[in-house]
Amino acid sequence: MNYFQLFNIAPSFDIDLSELSSSYQTLQKTVHPDNFAHTSEQQQRLAVQKSAQVNDAYQTLKNPLKRAEYMLIERGVDMPNEQQSFSDTGFLMHQLELREMLEDIQLSSNPEAALEDVQAILDNESLALSQIMQTQITENNRASNSAACDNLRKLKFYQKLNIDVERLEESLFED
Amino acid sequence: MALLQIAEPGQSTVPHEHRLAAGIDLGTTNSLIATVLSGSAKTLSDESGQDILPSIVSYQAEQTFVGITAQAYTVADPENTITSTKRLIGRSLSDIKSKYPSLPYQFCGDENHPEISTRKGNVNPVQVSAEILSHLKFRAQDALGGELTGVVITVPAHFDDAQRQSTKDAAKLAGINVLRLLNEPTAAAVAYGLDSGKEGVIAVYDLGGGTFDISILRLHKGVFEVLATGGDSSLGGDDFDVTIVNYLVEQAKLVRPLSASLERQLMQQACFAKEQLSCHDEVNINLSINTNNHWSYSLSRATLNELISPLVNRTLRACRRSLKDASVSIEEINEVVMVGGSTRVPLVRSEVEKHFNTKPLTTIDPDKVVALGAAIQADILAGNKPESDILLLDVTPLSLGLETMGGLVEKVIPRNTTIPVAKAQEFTTFKDGQTAMALHVVQGERELVDNCRSLARFELRGIPAMTAGAAHIRVTFKVDADGLLSVSAMEKSTGIESSIEVKPSFGLEDKQISQMIKDSMHNAADDIQARMLKEQQVEASRVIESVQAALIADSKLLNPEEVLLIENAIKSLVHITQTDDINAIENALKIVNDSTAIFAERRMDSSISQALAGQAVDKI
């Protein structure tokens, strides 16, 4: 049973998140260990296992990047691992620029404003990329799936940048 | 011959009995026990009508006192009177000493197993907590006239794995069956949500004696979904007191170290002043430094506010981070619920109101709301409310990860992940011919291992010698519904496995616990046997009941041979349970469990498809 079947929703990238969430809650009301706290240890273990599976499936489908990755893997697309080299040098150069921008924030006279600027750039660029990826996933042929896969890898670069932005924000505004 | 009695379809053959269950708020300063009586949650009082039990244990020569009676010894005998043990539980000795440098106790034991030396011998913080829990258990059993089948114990949402495990160990020592460890703000949300019937996004601001939690929850159709939680497991009203004490020491020109009894006196005066300043603008402080040296001082609310303002700001910072983690803006918060005694401090209320731009709610007594919520959850978990539509979806408060090369942390489960959760990650060897791998499990948000909490270390041995990077080692992290972690590692090509219940380095070992249980009983061997026998019998009756009910409801999922197999296994279990042969019962239980494993799985899968089929019908 794949995740879409588990939640009884159509296997498309463009899913109705409120429908997903309501299916999720219905499933958890059925399998959550709280329903089995008074039953045998075996039942409790099984409930923990099922409930964890439902949680994992929900997190995968809810998050666009994880959903994309899951769909591409389900389609049998060969997902290169993160260490594998990346051929789009233009993109990599741009990533370096973005990293430099991020490092410069600490030196800026108004770090808060600088941080917001960088965040806006990141948001815009990753939104554009994810829209292209969405079209490619929906197209669903060999070429488009492979292109979607490349864009997914690019989006993961942005995801990492966002984590660094968050770290920076915490270190800047602590105390 | 069939064993089953005929009953209404879907109903258990065993008549439903109300199971006695309770919720315990094991607080830093005060503890409470509550239960659901004829539909509504109530706290239980002692003979004198007091429901609040001060979390104080005093080891006196003639007996061990708990609560009000122990409180009487705090100043006179500070070394043997343990207060705020919750701040010590699940912590290392150096951690305790650096955080609370002026505690009056004589610490002993080693770094990872700190103990306090008292006239009754050395006691571990887990044992002190167990005294409080057991006191509350007996209070409930007296009030309810029977033994408790299970208890929900609340813990700060921000408690780490070691602190949770130690709390559970304390319950074990007290002879309590823990149905669930429940996060305090979640418990408060349950009590509040059911009481008000409101829906939407709420923030629970819980500032207790020793801990601070902030949780952001979405309440929708009986589902309490925790979106994010944060806080500080060592920030609370006690810290307000410490700040005041330090200020007073300075004002009175006292030079530390002071006597343990003077430290306690200062603490009491500080706490008293803080409470008085909630409704007065000024308060007089009187200290007897020695028999002919008295000192008095007038402390104003303005000074208090100045002193505690950095602490209050720390809580607001945690609020900001949790809102961000929850992806919720301040405008989206419908309500802020105040929990914990320290939210009585006017500055806390006004700052929280300013921060969330909404008047915080204090309709349910902030001292009792957690215990009431825990009681409601205990009632449901005990199986007294099969029709209940309530579901609590809680999260892990801190990220869990593994140490990788260079002292860095690889996060396996990020904070605020809904539990229960199981996540696997693959690692590989970095040297040719490497046959073992050391795994270091850590908890925390920082990138460097040294800045995180070390939870456990274990080794995976017997990896076949391969070239570097060729082995595939799959490490699985599992967090159960109590928020407790277990980790296992497996080399994929060989299936060699190693696993660990993450018994944190700072807690008690299983054998220490059973030794303590033994020590606490007079006829040790017999009593332990009796306790084990009873535990097995209880588990057996749970199994018999649930399997019989399952057969009636779902025997269609089995073929006749499978039904017969299960019926026979149950039949022999029913028979053997009446004996006092622990091993035979254990064996019979195992046979039933083995024979019903597939059945249980099929039932779960069938209930999953039925649940969503029902939903699809609803939509039409």
C-alpha cells in the first residue's frame, strides 16, 4: 500500500492539504497507541508501529520536497545521492554567491534588514524552481521526471540555505 | 468445544468495569493527583482537605515525611529535607552543581548517578520522586477505595530523554503502572479545550516552579495537535527566588558561603516576598542572621520586576522560536492559556499579554489545570471512554541525532516531529576492514556534539571486513508515545544487529531499580514474586479480554483453523492464569501472542481501510 492509497487520495503532486490532514486525523484516531493503552503489550507495540508509519506517510506527503522525492522514487526514477557531483556549474556559482550574501549579513550595519533581503531572494528563487518542478512531475514522462529530479536537488540547496538563515537569525538575536 | 460465550457483536464478553485511573502532576514545588468522577475531573484531597502536596521529602530518624509535614523541616533540617527534586532528576552531578551552586545537600555517588546523603542513607533523586508519587497513590487509593489500574504522569514538554526515563523509573519504584507520560502544556490544553469547547490555535504558557514550557496547539474536532513546543527545563519560579536571594545577600552585605539553614531562610523569604508582591507594592523581609543579629529590608514590586525581567525575557524568546517552528503568526493565536503558579506574577502576565497582544486566560486554576487534564487522559487511556473522540498528537521537544566525524551532529529526528516516530538513516564505514562502529546518541539543537546532551553510547560489532564505504549500516531511531527513545543499528548485508533501549547515562539501571524495590519491601523475595505474579496475571487478563473481543468482532478475518488455534491458546492461558506459576503464565502468554500476531495486524489494517471508507461515505 503506498502513501496515497493509505490516505485514500489521488496520486498527484497537487494534493488537497486539508483533505490530507483530515484523512490523517481519521487514521490516527484508529491506530494511535492511546487507543490501546489498556490492551495487551503486543497490541500496544503494533499500534506504535502503525501510528509511526502513518506519521511518516503524513510528513512525507505534507512537505512538497519530500512528496516530490517520494513520487519520483515510486516512479522508479534513479535518485542520485547528495554526495554525487552536480553538473550545472551556473547554478553552483549562484549558490556560492548566495552563501557569500549570507556571510555578509553579520558584517552589515543593519543585520535584521539584510537578513530579510536575503530571505526574500531565497523565497522567490525557490518558489520559481518548485513551480517548474511541479509542472515536470505532473507531466510524468521519462525526460520530465529526470528534469524534476534535478530541480529537486537544486531545491535541497535552498532548503540547506534556509536552515543556515535560521541558525544565523538565532545567533544574531540571542540576548 | 468452543470457549467463547455469546455476547452482543462488538462487545466484550467481560462485563465492562470502571477502571480506577488518575492523573498526577509531579511538580517542582507542588504535586497533585486528580481523577475523573462521574464524568468530570476532580483533584483529590488529603484528610485535612488539602489537594496540593508540597513536593518535599524529609528523611527523619523515625520516619520519612512527605508534603506539609516535611515542609516543617525545611529550615531546621535542610540537609535531610529535599525540595525541588524535579530539578535534579535525570541530571549529572556536575550539571546540578553548576546550575544550583548553593543547594544545602551533601552530594555523593558518582558523576552520572548523583545521590544525596541523608540520615536514612544515600538517596537518588528518582527515589525522592518515588516517595511523592507513592504518597499520592495511597491518597487516591484511600479516596477511591481500590487499587489504581493506571496513572498518567505529566512532565514538562521540554524534559529530555533522561528526565523522562527517570520519571518513569520513579513511578516503577512507587509501584505505579504508567499509562502514559503526558506533556504538561498538552494536559493543560486538554482540560482547557474540553472545558471551553473552543477550537483554533492556542498557546499554552506554562511557567512552574522549576520549568518553563511553551506549546502551540491546534484544537479541531477533538484533536489536540501540538504544532511546536519549546522552553527551558531549568527556568521557573525557583529562579525568581534565587535572583531575589542573591539581591538580598548583596543588600544585607552577607558573605557566602552561608549556613544551609540561612540559605533556606533566605529562599523562604524570597518566595514569600515574590508571592506578596503579586498583590502588594511593597513587602518587608526579615532575616535572623544569628541569635542577636536581625536584618530587615523593604522590597518593592518595581525592584522585583527589574530583577526578574531578564528571566521573563528568556521565556518570551522561547515563545518566538516556537511560533516560528509552528509556522504560526501571533495574529493567528486565538487564545493564550496560563499554567503554573509562577504565572501569578504580575510582570509575567503583563509581558505575556503584550507579547501575544491578547489577554491571557486564567479561568482554570493554573495550579490544578495540568492534573485535571492528566486525569481526563488517564480515564480515556484506561479504557473507560470507548466512545471518546479525543486524540492527542504530541511532538518531540528536542532534536535527536548521532555523532559523526569531527564531533558534528547528524540529526535523525528533528525537534517538533509528531510522535510516535521511527526514522532510519544509513551510515557507512570510513576505514578499510573496519569491523565495529561506535554510535553516540545525542539530543539537542546545536551542531557540535559537545554542546548537546549525550544520551547513550553503544557499539555495533561483527561488521564483515569490507573496503571503506562499502558497508551499509542502518540506524533506526524510535520514539514512543511517552517520548522515550530506543535506537538500533543493523549492517544490511549481513543482518548483524545491535540495539539499545536508550537508558540514559544519568538514570538508574534496571537492576538498581529492582534492587531498590527489593530493599523497600520487608519480605523481599516473596513480595517481588507476588508483584511479578500479579503483573503477569493482569497482562494475561488484558490479553484474554482483548482477544475474545477481537474474535467476536473480526473472526471473519481468519480461517477456521486459525480461529481454532487462537481459541486453544486462550483456553490454556485462562486455565494457567489461575495457578501461581509465573513461568507457565509467561509461556502461555507468549503462545497466545504468537498465535494472534497475524490476526492483530489484519485487524489493524482492516480498521484503517474501514476508517477512511467511513469518511468517504460521510463526504457523499
